[in-house]
Amino acid sequence: VVGKRFETEASGGVNIHTVRRIAMTGVDYVSVGALTHSATSLDLSLKVVGKE
């Protein structure tokens, strides 16, 4: 909390190697974009069958 008034968040450059050091700065939240932008894709299909 900045001046005991605001919650803080760290974002950018966060990975398995840096998250502990970033968290130890005292921020309230750590954003990890790699959870979404580095995830591999999965090819799915959906077939809809009509009622006859």
C-alpha cells in the first residue's frame, strides 16, 4: 500500500525467475502476462447436429 492508501501492482517482466524478487518489494499484486500470451494453442472443433 502506497502511503497506506493505495494497493499496488507490479507488471511486466514477470516470470518464474523474477516473481519472488518482485513480490518481495511489497506490492500487493503481481500480474503475470505469460499465463495468457505464452500459452500454447489447442485445436478444438465442435460439430452441432440438428434435431431431425
